[in-house]
Amino acid sequence: MSETRYTKDHEYIRVEGDVGIVGITDFAQGQLGDVVFVELPQAGKVVAKGAEAAVVESVKAASEVYAPVSGEVVDVNGAIEGQPGLVNEDPAGKGWFLKIKIKDKAELSELMDEAAYQAFVSSCS
Amino acid sequence: MLNNQGRPTTPKDSAVASHETFTRNRGLQMEEALLFEIGRTDVTGVDLDEPASFVSRLGHLAREEEIGLPGLSEPETMRHYVRLSQKNYAIDSGLYPLGSCTMKHNPRLNESMARLPGFSDIHPLQPQSTVQGALTLIEELAGWLMTLTNMDAVAMSPKAGAHGEYCGMAAIKAAIEAKGEGALRKVVLVPESAHGTNPATAAAIGFEVRSVPAGADGNVHPDAVRALMGPEVAAIMLTNPNTCGLFERQIVEIAQILHEGGGYFYCDGANFNAIVGKVRPGDLGIDAMHINLHKTFSTPHGGGGPGAGPVVLSSRLAPFAPVPFIKRDGDKLALVEDAIGTQALGRLTAFHGQMGMFVRALSYILSHGSDGLKQASEDAVLNANYVRARLADLMSLPFGNRPCMHEVLFDDAWLKDTGVTTLDFAKAMIDEGYHPMTMYFPLVVHGAMLIEPTESESLASLELFIMTLRDLAMSALRGEKTRFEGAPFYAPRRRLDETRAARAPVLRWTPPQPITDAQQAAE
């Protein structure tokens, strides 16, 4: 059973054991429009919560993807570098960005759960 | 973060052509090929005798193949360039309501003055004793710019707005370093509604940018500035009137906060055209401001340039003005070109600035006079408010229906649930023969449409523009989506696929293959 948490910058983190799969939400991809470029970190990079972990660019906007929690990047989704459209088509699935080995699970509680995030999104639009 | 302005990026299916003509011309709109596609290497417009003898001294470095420069006959050359010129939408061909860009009429008088041989046939490297008239003109224009702004000095050499920003911010950095605070003051405050060049300039100079949130009324508030002010702040970069088309009413208090905290006040003067003759920036506590001669003072703009961005400086920054500048010694004028032994910034350009634009700007200033300059500002504001008042019942104003300055900002709240976006609306304006307004800027407003009609438009011209927008607006509100989704229908090119252009860009020109009779028959 996995648990998904959300940031105010529209990243999600799906927790599977001590690893979190990070990507941008469906709302974020819809706002960005067609994604044309993704820049991913090297596996092994240590990131702090809130620090820039990746970059995503659409035709009209470039955004940073921030690490939802602190930890070490253990894997990145190379597929979206060649096919950035995956981020639009399946943001929660094939369009994931990176996997982080979570340093402190307590940080997860500072993030929004599904219900809180949906409420946050409806206040954005 | 994100594309908060809601700009769509992919064309809808209806944005495809109905049928192509054989020539790809669309009636009298000529589909002009590139020079490399129509030129031939064996043709030239001029007859030159072959040299009697030709011996290359390049040895093994001599070129073995033709370089393939295209040639055309004289009539072909004329047609090529006339057709290209017809593709241009210019202020001379129609109303150009691009907000914050001030596409105003370029008076023909300016052009005749700039073509006087004493101004047009001189060279920057001529002895200064032979160009005293040109130097006098620069001195006189500089005097006017200082008078209109009530500032102590002006750097004439910057070549455009962003270059002027660089000059002003470099002067601020020099002043801070002269006070020994270079290591301390590293931060520049920039409001969210700023021109994109402002944070870019601050970053290019080496400052860290700190964003000042805009108030709900579209203005920058002193409390927001005060909260961000500290000993690490070098300056604020503020545009007044701002990009929401509003005058920053608390600008004097903002200046005081900066000055009391030991910082400087840079004003982006892109919108100075709204207040010339009405407000002097020096009276507001501004330390540096660039003036876009190509906006406020009617010199050509937007492909017809070049721009010119003189920077006025307060007494606190005057010693740091870059070289060269003009110094008067009795009857003689000379360019001071050496910064050694002074606090001057050094040099930003090769020579003294855009001489041709100086002539045009002074021609505009002198032909208008002090009363005319003031009236131009008033008329620019009046025209924008006329557009606002005539459209306010259909289109939505993000900060309420209150007076604006020289440009009026609408958002896309009124288009909600119509399926039509700001981008669609702009494309439909092209079908109607208008250059679109500025869209999706400023960033603080969703689906922004920023309209600046300028003082150049007559009431009749404004009315036609307004009636066109009203027709489009009512059409959108009636749900006539195809008029917008497929637009432009009548332009030389239909809607561009921005996504494909970014994902699969074609970066290399390849020669087109001529069509044979057999291929044509097969089609």
C-alpha cells in the first residue's frame, strides 16, 4: 500500500517503503502545457527538502521541480528526457521524474494528503 | 512557477488550411521564397566585365568550389524586397496596440531632420572640431532630458532600454562599491509586475533578485517593500506607471524606504510617455531611469529601430556616469572619453550613442514644445481610458473599472466558460487586420491583454478598433468558438504549433526540390 503526498509547488511523492517516487501532478502538467524538455539530476545526488531537484520546460514556462523531502536521488526516469510528452500523458505513472531515498519520514507529514491537495488545487484555479 | 497565465501551447484541429494554392500565394499575398531559393549563381543585376587576367595568390588555400552566392536581376531584386516589406506590419500600416511598447507614430519631420547632410554624412571618427553641430545637438537633447526628468546628469550612450537598465544598475553598483558596501549590498528588489528585463539586468550585474509581491489593487505597497528592506538591499527596480497601466501612487514613500535603508531607486522608464510634462521622476526620489527614445520620443521602433536608451541620473549617481560625455568649454564642445582618475563607469559602447535617433528625438521635442509634449501624454492617457470605458461592459478589468494611465489591462475572467482563450482572441484580431495587443503579460494577471493605443490614433481610428474588439468579444460570448480556435484564417501563416517547434525544431535550411511535370501529373 503506497501513500502519496503533495507540495504547494505541485510535486507529488509516492512513498513505497523507504523510497519516494517524485513527479509533477496532473494539475501541474495541465497548467504548464506541452512539456518539451526535462532536466534530471544524476543518481546519487543528495537533495534537501525544497531544493531544486529537476527542471521542466513547456513551450511557455520553465519551472524547477523541488524535492518534496530530503534524501538521496537513487534513480531517475531517463524515458522522459527522450519523450517529455510522457509527463503530460501520464504524470503519475510513466511520467515520473526521480526516486528519492527518504532521509527523514517525518518530513512527509509536513506535506498535503490527497484531500488537502485537491482542496488546494480548487483554490488555485 | 508553472504557466500561471494559462497560455495554450498547441493549435486546435480546426487550425488547418482549407486548401493550398499552387503558387502558395494567397491572392495578392505573395509567398516569397528565400533569396537562396530564388537566386541563381549565374545571374547578377549589374554588368561587370570579367577581369582580363586573374591569378590567385592564395596558393593551396584558394577556394576550389563556388561559394554559391545567389544573384537576381534588378526587377527580381526589386520584387523580392518589396514583397518582403509588404509582410511587415508597422505603425505606418495600422494601429499597433502592443502594451508597454508604445508603438506611436514616427513623424516624417524627424526623418527629414535626420537626413540633413550635417547629421547623416558624418563619421564618429571625424575630428571633433568638424562636428560641433552634432555635439551641440546631443548637448541640447541631453539638456531636455534632464529638464523633463529633473535629474542631474544623463548618460547618452546606451543603445536601448535594457542597455540603459544595465547602465543605471552598473552606476548603482559603482556607487555602492565607492562607499565600501560592495560585499554587503547584494540584493535587488523587483516587483512581480516588472518588465522581464529588470530581474535579468539585476542578475547580469551580479545582484540577487528578491521579488516584491503585488497588491490586490495592482500596485506595489510600501509595507511590502519595507518588509523586504535590509542592509543587504542595493536597490529597487520599479516601473512607473507600472505594467498594469497604473500609476504607483506611493512611489515617494517607497523611495524614502530605499534611501533611509541606504539603497538606490532605479525606475524603468519604458512608460515615461504617460507622464512627460506632468511628473518629473527626479521629484519622486528616483536615482536612475532610462528613457526609451524609441517609445516616448517617437523614434522608429520594432524592426525599424535602432533603439536608444539614455539614462538620467540623480546627484548621488552622477559621478559614476559612463564615458563618453560632452563637456563644454566656452564655445567649444568636446567628448570626454577617458575615465581614468574619475569615478566614471568606463565605456558601454564604442561611440557616443545613436546619433540618428538623437536627431529624431530632439526634432520631436522641439516640434511639440512644452505644451505639445504635455498634451501628447494627456492624449495617450485619454485614448487608453476611452478604450477602457468602451470595453468595460464586455471585458473584465482585474483591478476594477478605475482610471488607467497610457495602457489598459484586461484579464480573461470574462472569457471563462466560452472555450476561447486570450491567445485565440489575439489570433482572431490578426484576421481583422490588427496587430494583437500584448498578451499574457504582466504575469500577475491571468490571460492578460494589455492595450496601449497611444496618442497617435484619431477618434475614428479608435472607434473602429473598439467596434472590432466589441464584435469579437460578443462573438466569443455567444459561443462562436471556431472563429477563434482556428484563427488566424487569413494570415500568410495559420496557427503555429509551438510544441512541435520546440520538440522537433528544424534548424538547418535545405534547398527545395523543383517539381517536375511527372510529379505534378501524379498528384
